[in-house]
Amino acid sequence: DQQVKQNSPSLSVQEGRISILNCDYTNSMFDYFLWYKKYPAEGPTFLISISSIKDKNEDGRFTVFLNKSAKHLSLHIVPSQPGDSAVYFCAASAIGDYKLSFGAGTTVTVRA
Amino acid sequence: ETGVTQTPRHLVMGMTNKKSLKCEQHLGHNAMYWYKQSAKKPLELMFVYNFKEQTENNSVPSRFSPECPNSSHLFLHLHTLQPEDSALYLCASTGRASNYGYTFGSGTRLTVV
């Protein structure tokens, strides 16, 4: 039973434009959400997170939006750069739980 | 370097072989995890250790055997694997004070032939 879903396996965007990655979840107990970035031959690295008490968190070019009623979050990257080409995983955890549930990932390709 | 080190980075093994994957962290984290990443699939949680005690076995076949001798080291012992076990095996750790979820190692790319 997949509790975190990333329905777009891939995204291609031109350099300088906005990348929007989407993530949906089903578990209403999730209260903390994270995005990880993964390059080939490397493990995922933390990118940005958001707590359920917020609806937006911004860090430089990266902004995460959370819509709790829709159980949906999105990651915006603007402007997109070639170095942003990677696989992006959405993850979520419930209160008091050390475990993260991951989506299947979205492969972003930034075209020059 | 993330602070979580996995060895080997690549491993090719036959179905009758026995091998072990190693994970080491010196971040002071108390929880360690094994995840399996297959192509186009979510990361699958395999095992969780908290303060050296196994707290979760996510219905993993017995041909995978974890070992956690201390809070800094985690092993995954492999024997009589199947070709469908070929995947990237990721180790991760986390601590109570961490707001960043997991710190991952670079993974071991396992190929079973």
C-alpha cells in the first residue's frame, strides 16, 4: 500500500524556467514532509522540508507548498539550472515515527 | 561525503554466494535503516534498528539477514539471492535532534547473476 505517490515519473524543463514536482499522500497521520534529491551513483540528499503546521517553506530557489486538505505537496524550483537534473523523492513521516515513506521519484531533466 | 559510509559501492554475486554489505556512521545517530531501491519504484524499507535493537522487519525474505553490533555499524548479510534482488541498497541513519529525516549513504549497487 503506497502512502506517498509521485505520479509523474519524469519532467523536462528548459533552463531558467520553473520546475514543479507534485506529490500526494494518503495517510492523514503524516505531519512532516521532505524532499530529497538523488544523483546517479549517490544516495539521496536532503533538499527541503515542511511541517504540517505550515503551508509554505522557502529556501533559495526551492519552495515547498503543502495543501493538507488535499493531501498534496509540491516542490517548485525557480529558476531551474542544469545542476538540478536529478531524481527527486518526496517523503513523509507521522508524529513520533522515525520511519519515512517515500514516493517513487520524479526524474527532472533541465535542458540548456 | 554525507557521514554515512557504505561498502562496497558495487557488488556482483552469484546466486549461491554469501556476501555482506556494510554501513558505518559516526554522526551520533541512534537509528539506522536498510532500504532497497529498484528502478521506478519507491524506496522500500527493509529493516529498522533503534539503539542496536531491531524494531522493524518489513516482511523481508530470510535470505537477507541484518546485523547491528553497535549504534555506528549496520550489516546486511546476503545468501542465496535471486536475480530480482538486484537493486541499489541504501543505508540511512537519523537521530532524535535531526530535522532532516535521514542521512543516506551512497548505496551499494548489487547485481545477482
